[in-house]
Amino acid sequence: MGANCSASGRSARVWIFDLDDTLHNASAHIFPVMNRTMTKYIMDNLTLDETAAHQLRQHYWRIYGATLKGLMRHHGTSPQHFLEETHKFLDLPEMVLEVKRLRHMLQSLSGRKLVFTNAPKSYAMRVLNILGISDCFELVFSVESTKFHAKPSIRGFQMLLKTIKVKASDCTMLEDSLPALMTAKRLGMKTIWVTKKLQKPNFVDYRLSEVLALTHLKL
């Protein structure tokens, strides 16, 4: 592992990292499987055919930013059961793509660092351990930490700020999701969009094609 990653330096800045498709590429292997698993969960628990279940999953994701939120609100789904059933990846070590120099980049970043994810804690910790960076973060604020007020809900963000006892203006958020960045900006955070897209909306302060490019950013 090398040197301890969590040396935070003297900077008062707080870096908030999303996990999937921000710190690593989840779209390559993880999201396709997760989406199929979620669709299957909806088929089994709401007695829908595959097409209807797929449409409902996407509908809730578009409206609420998280499929789980729609299932809880409209169908009384148990969040614990849903997360357990849909994140049971047997071969995560095969699915997580290594990000060379990621640990080095995080080590060189001065300030407090934490992860804010809509994923369950157990999954987030497994991914961070596989990436070899779990000790780089003082906190992993998962969907359970938000009491299932997943991003982009402002309540989840407020709970995070209360937990770490900082003002939003001290925080810089790195995310692949625009709705989450919109909430971050409304609260007063600096926003960095991790995306291959070229156009950026005005609530995004900086756009990076990958998280490693953070080292070139002069903030």
C-alpha cells in the first residue's frame, strides 16, 4: 500500500467524491449487471414482466435520481432488502477496473477527503478496498448514512454537512451526475463534473474527463 493515504495537510478544503463512475469506471462491468439485477428485483417483487420492470426502474431513476427512492415511496419496498439483493456481486474483484495513479493523486490532494455515494456501505467499502484507496478517506457516507435520502435529495447533503461539521462553501464535489451537482451548487459547494461530455451547464464550475485530471486543476 505504501504511505498512509489519509494525511490531510493544513488545507481547510473538503473534497467530496462520488464513487461509481467518478473514482472508477462502473459503467464498464458493474452497472450493466446491477441494472439487470434491479430489473429482476422489480419483476419478482412487483410481479411485472421484464419490459414493464425495466421502464419502471428507469422512470424512478429519472424522477428521483435513485430507483430505490421510487420503490420505497410508491411500493413500500424495504431499502435494506433491495440493496442486499441488488448488490450481491460475486465477482467484484473481476468487475472493478484498476485506476493507475489514483492513490497517488489522492495522497497529493491537500484537505479532508470523503466519499458520498448512493450505494450501500458494504459495496462501497469492497470497491474502495479493491482499488486500494479505502484509507484515503476519513468517511464513506453511503445511502444508509442519508437514511435513504439518496442524492440528489438535498436532505442527504444536509445530513452529510452536519456529520462532518463544515459549511457547504468549504466543500468541492466531484460527481458524474448532474442532478447531484446541481444540489451541491445550490448549497454553495464548488462543483466538478467528471465526464467525457464537452458542454457543461453553468452550475458546474469545472469539467474533467477523468478524476486523475484533478491534479492539473488550479483551484
